[in-house]
Amino acid sequence: MSNDLENNLAGKAALAAGAAIGSAAIAAALLFVKRRKARQNEKPLHPEQAPETD
């Protein structure tokens, strides 16, 4: 009886951990896309305003 209870709790814990990891991955992907889109809208620097690189 106690073994079934432990397995049930372990299964629920694994499911909760999987859901937390999945939602964190989705949030990170959305933030990445938002940041990438914001950078895409930035205008490139003109050569006369570019920092010196040598």
C-alpha cells in the first residue's frame, strides 16, 4: 500500500516538474523572439557613426 502511495506521489511530482520546465521554456522562447524582433527594428549605424574597430 505504501509503495503505491510513493509511486503516485513521485508521478505527480514528476508531472509538476515537467510542467514547470515546459512553461519556463515557453516563456524563455517568447522573450527571445521579442528581443530578436526588437533588434531587427533597430536601424544600423551609419559608417560615420560606427565605433572604431582596429
